[in-house]
Amino acid sequence: MVSKGIPLREFEQRHDRIRSFVADQG
């Protein structure tokens, strides 16, 4: 999945942000 060169930490940070956003929405 992560073979483009995106750091796993950055991916996790983005996911955490999206998760927080979704949690804030509902």
C-alpha cells in the first residue's frame, strides 16, 4: 500500500487528522 515513498508516520498523522475530523463531525 505504501510504496510511493510516503512515510508511515505522515500517513498515520493524516489518518489521525481525518479520524479527529470525522469524530468532530459526528
